[in-house]
Amino acid sequence: TWVARALCDKAVPLVVFTGLGLPPDLQLSHPHIPVILKPASYDVVVRAVAERILGCPLPKTPIGKTSGTGLILP
């Protein structure tokens, strides 16, 4: 969690890919962090990272086949 806090403090775009979710204290202090829950398809991960870097949602055109959503955005 200290790495996520350090990145947020420096305004570095961040996406968390985890099977457990964010720890409660990090979720409270940084509710804007997008979380992708495992398992998630490749295109869900790529889309979340691209949107975070660009700072805006991408058009809803499919990148490839999807096997599930697994995406939680604030």
C-alpha cells in the first residue's frame, strides 16, 4: 500500500489489479484509484490503464473478446 500512496502523492496514474481489492485504509484515503478484480480479461486491463493515462474514458469499441468485466471504477 505504501507504493500506491507514494504514486498517488506524486500524481502518477495508477490502476490496481488484484484479487482482494484495496485495503480499507487506502480505499478511504484514495477512493479515486481504479481497481480491476482478478480474473479479468486482457482488454479490460489494457482499457483501464489507457483510460488512466489519458485521463478520460475510451470509446466503447471492443479491443478483443471479453470473458468478463472485473472492472470497478469510481
